[in-house]
Amino acid sequence: MEHYVPILVFSLIAITVPIILLLVAKLVRAGSPNPVKAEAYECGVKASTFALDSRFSIRYYLIAVLFVVFDVETIFLFPWA
């Protein structure tokens, strides 16, 4: 049974540290958000539409993911070349 004590201690630390950090962050954060600061800045012009109303085609996301994949591949290929 004494072999499981370090696992138990590690599990307790792994559970308590995030909880303590969340509580500290809740105590330190700012009080109430200012609604003016929460608005999007559009160079002084009011926004004409809500950003989440427009939907993008799935092709946009596929091209973005392919770009990231080939970009990372190029990073690893550069030292070899």
C-alpha cells in the first residue's frame, strides 16, 4: 500500500493547484467590465453587422488547415535542405 502514497499525493496536488489558481484569479480580476470597452473598435464608425452572423464556407477552414500543415512541413524541411 505504501507504493500508492506518492500517486495519491500527486493526485491531490494535481486537483488542488488548479482549484486554488482559479480562486486566486477570481479574487484578483477586475470588478465589472465597462460596456464601452467591450465594443469592437471600427475607427470611430459603428459596426454595421454582428460578426458572428456571417458564416464561412467549410472550404475556407479546409484551406486554412492545409496551409498550416504545409507551413509546418516547410519548417521541418528547411533544415534538411
